[in-house]
Amino acid sequence: MSIRSTVRDRVTHSTPEAAALGAFGVITALQEIHPANQVLSLAAAFKVTADVLRFDTAELMQIVGRMQADCTFRNEDTFSAISAYVDGEITKRFT
């Protein structure tokens, strides 16, 4: 089994909680640099990683969007916790 198919299987069967946990780690790693560079760095890492693994970035965004909508529908704080973390650790530190 190729790395691409292994990653694809994990992406399509992952949970919002797993996505959020990873997001917290990424945000933590970036929080010391200016928000403009954070956004650009995240976008670059996302695009390059998706390209190397031959994923459609729009498809990945749709998967995350569905996870977020599902959490909102179930009234779970999974993605709002990420938003609050970004607001507290990044936005407020640079204003």
C-alpha cells in the first residue's frame, strides 16, 4: 500500500477531534511569528503537502468543512475551540 493511499484512508476516516488536535499543534508551532507569516506559512505547507501527496486542496477543504459543520450541528466545541485558541494565542498577542 502506498503512502498516498494510506494517508487518503486516514483522511477520509479521521475524526474532527483528530483534525483539531493536529491544528492545535500546528498553531502552537507557529504562534511566535507574525500572523501574516503564520497564514502564509500555513497556506504554503498545506498546498505543498497536498501537491506532493497528490490531494486536491479543494477536496481537503470540503472534508474539513463537513467536519466543522457536523460539530456545529451536534453542538460540539471542537472547531470553536480552535478559533478561541487562535484568538487568544495569536490575534491578541499581536494587537
